[in-house]
Amino acid sequence: MSPLPDHPTTVSLTISSVSLTCDLSTVFRGLIRRNAVYLTAIFSSAFAFEIAYDSTSNRIWDAMNRGRQWKDIKHQYMVKDEEDDE
């Protein structure tokens, strides 16, 4: 018995009365046919995920710690240039 089905897996998507049918096995075969394309897709998606994850984590951290970070309170401790001249 074959582990893969005899018929290709298809996905149908309807957007504003336009039907788009995509053969997933064709996309999969096209992606991994060449090793360079496969590795490029993996590395670029990992890089994009890392950037998105880091920026989201930083935004959440900044929102939770607003008013307690150096960038929020440094104006209270920095000496102005006018006071240095006197």
C-alpha cells in the first residue's frame, strides 16, 4: 500500500467570486526539485520569522515596561547643556 494518495491534494480558495485551485503536490515538487531553491526558501523564511519574532517581542516588552526603562526616564537624569555652561 502506498503511503501517498493516488490523487493529488488540491486546495480551493474562493475570493470575491474568483476560484483559485492550487495543486499542492506541484508546488511541493517545484519547491524541492533543486536543493538550492529548497535551502533558499528555508533560510529566507527563517530570517523573516526571526525579524518578525524579535520586533514583536520588543514591542510587547516595551509596552509592559513603559516608564521603567532608561529610554523613558533618561531625561530626568541627563544634565542639560545650559547647566554645564554656568
